[in-house]
Amino acid sequence: MTVSRQHRKAWAREALVGVENALLPSFTPDLRTLDEEGIRHDVRQAIAHGFFSTMCAVETGLTLAEAKRFIAVACDEAAGRILVSFTLLNDSFEDSLELLAHAEKVGASHALLGYPQTFRPGTPKDIVDATSRLAEATNLGLVMYASDKFDFVRLHPSQIPFEAYDALADLPNVVSIKVGFGDPATVFEAFERYGDRVLVNVGTPFLLGLFPLLRKQYGAQWFGGGSWEMWQSPEKPYIVDYHRAVMAGDLERARDLYWQLSRGNALIMGSVASGGNAGMYHWPFGKYISWSVGGNGGPMREPAMRLMTPMIMARKAQLRAIGITPREPDDEFRVGRVRYCSN
């Protein structure tokens, strides 16, 4: 049953608890069509990892029709076993409205707010007006994004339009804000401003070590969509176990897990940050991260950064440093696990 807009904040307190990964689309090797079996495989993998939700990244070279199909396939495979969200980042607000209506119909639960490349707000009110239009058109939960990817620096030195978000946080179906910065001042500002109105979530690996403090001080309870497979496999779910230990108040266990997974940080964190200032992510590397612990893998469409050999080697070394054997062979990654195994 669809949760109404008026009840979304209460729903979020109960439902948004745990770790949410990012689900990248799978394509056929010629990149012409979606590989639906690959997508289904990755939904099952998200469940095997222990994630409570999986976020469909639709800003990955998809047409609007493909974005709709991507979300529909993910929701069908999830079948209530895991929540399905998506990034609301399209070519226009009209496309975003259409995608919201479709996603609600097929069973998605929430969406991460984004803004078209052509959106150049002159004032915070422009952001409020555009976002309110989206919020009023759906019953889905909406998550604001504290990120540098929208070029809002002219509205606030932090690049976060705090004045706009102050108003949006009061909308009934705006349920959370994802903090995508490791900057202490930005983190503090977000939790202080919004912690009593929406769920402020951990949206970057640079905040992992702060989670026990953020839980104790502000009640943080979930990790927003990201490549959390970076630090775990289904057999060794370090991130999920770390989250659960903090939530249970078992800080000794949490510290042990954090220091275990941190052994590989120096080998990989530079790659995590790659592309951040360009307003896009390294989709092929994100796909490789998932594949190396059991995901489908496969090629990604342009625009995409090139996956270089040093990044692949760093990923393998990072996994070995935290006691996880990386998947082989890399030839499987190039076409996707489902396709490779069927040949």
C-alpha cells in the first residue's frame, strides 16, 4: 500500500534504517539495451549484502524510457525484500515528474533529489519552487542532497543552499538529507539545522568513522546510497555489521570492525574521490567495485571515465588488505557476469 505524503516522515523513521547501496544499470555488451538479468542479479546481490535499500542510479546514460524500465525491473526483483529508491536526476523537471509517477506506480519508496544541468537558480526561492512542485506531485519520500554537484556555490560558500533546504525540510514527504561532504563544518551545519525535522544520513565514506558520534549526538540511523560494497562482500559484510553494532550500542565491536575495514582505505580513497569536482561519478569504477565482490559488472555508457589498470590493481589490493578475495577473471567484468556465464 502506498504511504501518503502526510505520513512519509513517520514512515522514514521506521523504514530508513541501515545501509543503502547504489544500483548501476547493466547493459548488453554493445551498450544498446539494458541487460535485465544483470540488473536482477545485482538486486539479489544487494539483498545478499544485507542492505536495506538499493538506489537506482538513472543518470548513467539512460533514456527516460530506459530509466523507467530500470526502476521497474529492480522493484519487480526486489519483491518487497528490499526497498528500491532512485536518483531524481533528469534532463528536465518534466522528465522528473514523469519518472516520479512511474516509480510510485511500480513500487519504489523514495528518491534522491537532483537538478537538471540546465537549472541555474538565481535565488534560494527558485530551488524551493522547483522542488516543491516535485514534492507535491508524489507520495514518495524525497531526500535532499548536500553535495557540490549542482554548482550552488553562488548561493552559499559551502555549495549547500541552506536557505532553500530550510524551507524544503518542512514539506511532509521530504524525509531526509544526504550529507555527501566530509567537511566538518558542513556536516555540523546539516545535522544542527535539520536533525530534528528530517533524517540526516551518512552519504560519504569520509564520515564512516564519525558514525558512532553522529548516532549518539543526532540519532543518525542510515547510510545513504553509495558504493558501500567498497568495504565488504556478502560473506564479510563489514559495513552492514559496523552499522548494526553502532545501532546496538556495541561500540567495542564497532571499533574493531572500523579498524578492520580501514586497513584498505589508503589504497582506495583517492579513487573514491575521483571525478567529484566534475559533477559526476566514475561509473565504470563503481561497476567494478560491485563486480569484484560478486556483482554483475559490465560496460557503462558514455559519458564515462576510463577504468585504468592502476585503479583495478588498487581495488584488488584494498580487498585483500581487509581479508576479502577479489573476484576473477577481469574478462568476466568486461561483458558482465550473467553474459559471461551464459557463453
